Amino acid sequence: MIANPLPVRPANFSRRIDAAETSAVREILKVTEKPEIISFAGGLPAPEFFPKAEMAEAFSRAILEDGEKALQYSTTEGYAPLRNWIATRMQAKGMRAEADNILITSGSQQGLDLLAKVLVNTGDKILVERPTYLAALQTFSLFEANFITVASDDEGMDVDDAARQLRQNPDIKLIYLVANFQNPSGTTLSLERRQRLMALASQYGVRILEDDPYGELRYRGETIAPIKSLDEEGLVVYISTFSKTITPGLRVAWLVAEPTIYTKLSIAKQATDLHTNTVSQFAVHRYLTEHDADAHITKLCGVYGERCRVMLEALEAHFPAGVRWTKPEGGMFLWVELPAHLNTTKMLPDAINAKVAFVPGAPFFAPSLASVRPQNFMRLNFSNQTPERIALGIQKLAEVIAKNEQQ
Amino acid sequence: MIANPLPVRPANFSRRIDAAETSAVREILKVTEKPEIISFAGGLPAPEFFPKAEMAEAFSRAILEDGEKALQYSTTEGYAPLRNWIATRMQAKGMRAEADNILITSGSQQGLDLLAKVLVNTGDKILVERPTYLAALQTFSLFEANFITVASDDEGMDVDDAARQLRQNPDIKLIYLVANFQNPSGTTLSLERRQRLMALASQYGVRILEDDPYGELRYRGETIAPIKSLDEEGLVVYISTFSKTITPGLRVAWLVAEPTIYTKLSIAKQATDLHTNTVSQFAVHRYLTEHDADAHITKLCGVYGERCRVMLEALEAHFPAGVRWTKPEGGMFLWVELPAHLNTTKMLPDAINAKVAFVPGAPFFAPSLASVRPQNFMRLNFSNQTPERIALGIQKLAEVIAKNEQQ
């Protein structure tokens, strides 16, 4: 575009963006959009089940019947009928939430950005799991947070380790976690651990960010109460989204927060994007009130549960001894641990040659002085491939692993 | 919502949000949504001219025909056909922009947030006009910028003053301005000043953020080339939006940037909200390519130009001697200067009693050690009231001013 392609002098960017890690993996994974590649890499819902006819009607009627409001600037807090609907839904999960506690956000990613904006000064400590959601690490890193990491196992965050870290770092400002069907691991925090974590937060006066994009996508086992429902003091900010239950392209999500921090989050949101897309909020509300959203979620749970089961069976059938993986009760991902000498980042080009893709696990571990990032993990998504392609893809991936084992 | 309504201990927010100014005016202005009040306060386009039928069709067809993509997660950079369309439009304004230089943003407010994220460290200096866009001040304040302010007059930013400030503060990191039909003042930077400002930016190696939401809404006079079209070195980031030319509720806007900073802005956007609402991007692209968007803009210019003219005539007819106002050639606002002893913030409740509203001018002046905010200005919006109500509202407002003059 520019006559002189040299960077401007001085480049002169902010410290936060100069420190941002660029992702070579992201570039490699761009090829996974090709249809011939069986991709377990993305975190995409299955588009063949999007409620297209219903959403087309919801948008069309929102615009034709309410267009002067649905297409106009709107309040930062969000469309009041939608906030009411969400509050009722949150109450059904045991939270004492009214509409005034609900802030509509532009995807739940924005919830992370806003919470970081109102809480994090340079160098502030955030407690996260090993591994944790990659994009949360990216957001918190842009606010120059320091990460304190705690171990996790098949029941989610190791709360004993969290207690140790809080004792050693009583100035931890925030505990971040995905309690249901975690991204990337697929594990779920047990009720007993949720109770103990809430008690720790109360003891240390530290806030919790409970990120729950997948909670409604449970395929087996019993629903577990959200940490927010155990929160007597307003220490928990809960965030969730319609991205996984309706469709992601709408970018309509929400957070639940007590009044003091809610006001701060609203001020931050106003300065960030004024408000979330109005017409999508109207359309989502129409969809929720004029169609059977729960039946749609039940259908998705059937489809994704089957895909999960097929992936687990294929792993059992094809993956070599010495490989471990999680057995999720819901969500979209499972997490595979290869023998320690294998490196999944180095393995990825081989996999793509074999027409199968995954995300290497290393970036899901927070950058931290205390630990070197493990290289022998991979995240597998099971929501966006048919059962047939899942079975085939796992077989191919097993061959790639076997080949790398021999090298 | 919470059993114990006391704030959590410790409140423990970030420095940036603790320093954020809360707006008493914002609370007062909430009443202006009542239909009996003639509001010149907001910055709303006229909803009666929204292309409702066309947008309903665009959304419906985008979902029915392309729903598996239009409702899915998308790339951070934005929908490629829309970026192409915008690049062509930018080229027609004299910019050397390709699609790779276009980043779709969630409203142009997000452009401000992203640019601050990638440039501003705590204490960095940003040069702004007196007055300037309120929400830009809010965004930059959240990144703890320091403002260096320069005077402006009927031709926009006083470039001699800007040169002085740059000489005294060679570490200024960014020049922010609205060159066309400024918010709040309605003034337009002359071509000669644009050229001098670009030369200054080049001399000092400082970036310019050219915020151009209103450029297409010109009612009289000749179009002036954007500063970005004069940019040989990639120093200017240009932002604009479909909010004023199509509808604001879509939150679809864009920025134009050279590759080095573009990459940084994309990384920041990914951490901020992953990507902009996909379905709105598809619908906007359909609207732009299947309907006559330029004819719609021409119609809006006719309507708003008439409203502007009616407001100017009413000001001339009713406002007392000693009051000055700008004469915009486009956009949505004009700026009124009352005699120095009058205080528009104190006058606002009187106005609301008289069923007319405006925005007091004080918050449009950057907080700065060097100057006390003038209290005798008001911003008037003319796009969102009929000519009849504009004439009546200005008459009422004149009475409020006369009454305050006598006190």
C-alpha cells in the first residue's frame, strides 16, 4: 500500500503489544480450512445445525417490526428484554441475578477484556490453571498481568495447589477458570472443589472469573452448580455466551456481576465499543422467545455427545500405548498427552501432510518463569466433524504419532 | 442481587478505571429519550430513514444463502469481500489502500480502543483539539494517556499551535482529530491545514489517527481530500464507519493502516473480541452491492442538510446577541458559544424542564493541568429531529438562555 514500505520511525508501539507473542501455529492452521483436511484444530460449532431458517426470520422480523430501535445506537448495558431473559436463566442455575446484574458483551472474549481493564494494573497476579484457555492468556497478557499457575487433573483445577499459591501470593487479584468442560482439557471442576475454591476466594478477598461457554453442552453425568451460585459476597464474575448454543457469528454474550464492579465494567465497555450489535440482540431475543431454544440445545447435545463418543472410541482403538486423554462429559474438546519425548508442535506439519489437524498444547500453558511449557500435549475438537470423519481422522493421527515415535 | 450489598473487600480496581470520570450529565440526559423532549443531545442518525426493507432482506438472504459462514466464527481481519469493497471506496478517496490494509472493527469506537492498545503506555502524550470527541478522550484516558491540547477555530485544528506543541513535546505519540464536520464543533479542517499537519507528522515521526465518521455527509461546499491520502509514509491510521451512512446498530466500521501497525492492531483485536459480528458484515456487503448505497447517502444529505439549515435559521432568529455558533458544511452537530459568564451544565436542568435538551460542552475539553474547562459551550445535534421540532426546540432553548442571562 505505501510507497516506502519501511516501517515508520520510530516504530514506537506500546510495551504490551511489543510483548505479545506471535503465533506461528496460527499461520500453519490457516490451511486447515481446506475441506480435504480433517480438522480437529478449531473450536467451531457444527454449522450444519445452525438454526438458519429461525434466525433468518428473527432478523427479518426484528428489522421490519422494530427496525427504528433494532438498527439504532443502543445502551451500553444491552437490550433490556434480553437482559431479563438471561437473568431468569441465571436464576434457574441458582444465581441471585437480576437484569441489572447482566451486561451484554460482544462475545465472551470481550468479557475477558473488560474484566482485565477494570482490574489489572501492570504486574498484577492472575491465577490460572495449567493448561488454560489460550485467548484468556492473550487478553490478560495485553494488560501486562503476571500469571501464577496451578496444576489441574481430571477433576479440573487442583484446589490444594490453588490454596498453596494463594498463601504464597496473597496479592493475587483474580482467579480465572473454565469450570465446565474446560478449554482445552475438557475436564469439569467437581462440586466439592467449587465449594473449596469459593471459600478460598472469600478467605483471601480475591475475585473469580468463571468463564462458562460450554455449560449447557453436557452429554453425560449430572449438572454441577456454577461457582457464581455459591457466591455470597459478589466476588465472582460469571461470563457466558450464545456462541455455542445458537451461533457464534452473532457475537452476543453476557456477564453477571455485582453492582460495584458492574458499574466499572459498563464504563469500560462504553469506551471499548459503545455497545454490542443491537440487531443481533433483538434477533437473539426473538429466537429465544419464539422458538424452542432448549429443544435445539438438546439436539446439539445429542449430536456432539455422539461425536465425542466416536472420538473416544477411535482413540481407544488406534492410539498407541503410553498416550493418555481426558474423557469429557460435555463441551467441544478433549486433551491428549503423548509420551514426554514427543513434540506436538513439530508433529503438526506431518499431520497436515496426512490431511489431519490439531492444536499443539504448548500455548495453553501460561508463560511463566517457574515452568517450561510442556510440548507433548494436543487439543482435539470433536464438534465440527462428522462421526465418519472423526474415526478416519483419529486413525490418520495415530499413524502420524506412530511415525514420530519411531524417529 | 447479593445478600450483603457492601462492596467486596478490597475494591481493588485498576488505576485506569479508578481514574475514569463518571458523568453526571449522562444520567441527566437519560430523560431525553422521552418523546415530549426535543433532544439535540444525542448523536443519533434519523431512524425514519433507515433502509429497513433492504436490510431485512440483506440479513435474511445472508443467513438463508450463506448461513453456515455468515453465522459462524470468522477471521479477525473481517469478511474479505467487504474489505475489498471498502478498499475500492478508500482508493476513490485517494488512499493507496488494498484489502490487506482494511481491518473491520466493531464500530469505530473500537478503532480508538485498538489504536490506544497498540500505541499508548501510561503517561504517553496524545495531541487533541480543544474541543474534541468526548468518547475518544474516555478511551485514551483508560490507557492513562496525557493530553496535549491545541486550539481550534472555524477551520478546525490550529496547526500553528500544533506545531508549537510538537516543538515543545517532541515525544507526542499520536495526533487525534476528526477532520470533517468535527464532533462536537461541526468544523472542517482546510486542505492547506491538512497538508501542513501531515508535514508536521512526518517531521516529528508522529502518527495521526484520522477519525472520519461523517465524511460522506457533506451538504455544502467541496469535498476535501482525507489526510490519509496525503500520507507517503504510513503514519496515518484512518477510521470510518457505516453507522452514519447505513445504520449504527450493526456496529460495522473499519480502519485503514500500513502493514506494520496493521499486524499489531489485528493481534489486539483478536484479544479484544476475536472478530466483528459476522452476519452484519455479510448483510452490509449485500446491501452495498445489491442496492444503491450512494443514492441513500444522497437522500440522507438532503434530509440532514435541510435540518442543519433550519437549525441555523432558528439560531439566527431566536438566539440573543453575544452568542456564537459554527456553520457546519456537513455532519450532525454544531457548537454554540454563550457569553463566558453562562454555565451550560447548570443550565441543562432548566432546559429539560422546558422540554429541550443539549449536551453541555465541558466534557469535550480534555482534562489537562494547563487549562480549566470552559463552561459556556453546548453541542447541538440536528440529524434526529424534524425541521418543525428543530425550529420549536431552538426557540425554547433561546428562552432558557435568556432566563439564565437575567439571573
